[in-house]
Amino acid sequence: MEKQIAEMKTVQQTLITRNREHQSRVAEQNNTIDSLKSQVAELSTYLKARDAAVSRESAGRREAEIEVEKLQVKLEDTQRCLENNRPKGSENSQLEALRVCSQSA
């Protein structure tokens, strides 16, 4: 009977040791999970900010492209106007043609 009690105590001690090891591993894994959750939250915040910045830059680029197109059309119109109203004479008449074209643009 004493032998069985001694064996049971040994088994009990082994189980207690294993339980502590498992609890330790669970605690480590929980710490790792918390750390990873924190990293995911930080990355999500970073990506949202980056997406917003990219969106603003894209909108600004589109506005600039539209403005460039408008200016190109205006330049082409002015060049056509100057060609159509090209004066044959003095510098004053060239200036007058520029005034006419700038008023019609």
C-alpha cells in the first residue's frame, strides 16, 4: 500500500510539473498573441494613413493634369489666333494682335 501511495505521489508531482509547464507555455503564447494583435493594429493604422495620403496625392495629380490640359488648349487657341491675326508690319501691330488674342481667350 505504501508503494502505491509513493507511486501516486510521484505521478501527482509529474502531473503538477507538466501542468506548470503548460501554463507557462500558454502565458508565453498569450503574450505573443497580444504582441501580434498590437502589431496588426499599428499596421492597420499606418495603412489607413498611407491610403489617405495616396488618395490625396491622386486627386491633386488629377487636378494638375486637368489644369495642364486646359492650359494646353488655351495655348493652342492663342497660337491659332496669332497665326490668323498675324500682322504684317510693325511691332505695334504685333502687340495689337496679342491683345486681340488675349481678349478673345
